[in-house]
Amino acid sequence: MLGKTSGAWVEESMQGTGKSYNFAKSVMAGMAYKLTDQWSMDLGYRYIDFGEAFWGGMFGYPVEAKEVKAEEVYLGVRFQH
């Protein structure tokens, strides 16, 4: 079983409003199962949260997103020679 957490300050800048900062965070966990000497299968989960986001948008209209986050489950196969 593997796991990882991380975080970072993300700088946001919107034209004419100055700067603000968000704390971005992520949590990941996964495991690998060895099928043969050369093949293994991975299963994992990742959660990412960037907080709120603001940007210039289109045609000069600002865009605001209250929550920018994602949850992912992945399955993969690895070959090692």
C-alpha cells in the first residue's frame, strides 16, 4: 500500500484586483498487485482540492469557481522487463 499527501500555496491574480492566495492540497493512495514476474496491476485513488478560483474569463467578464476539486480512481497495468 502506498500513500502520499501534499499541499502548496497557489497564487491567483485577477486583472485590476491584485493578488490572493489559496492553499491547494492533495491526498493519494494506491496499491500494486504482482501478476507475474513482469506484469503488475495498479489500483489507486487521488483527491485534489485547489479551493476557489478566479480568472479573466471570456470577453472581459470575470469567471469565478467556488470549488475546484477532483476525485479520481484509476486502474493500470505495468510491464517491467
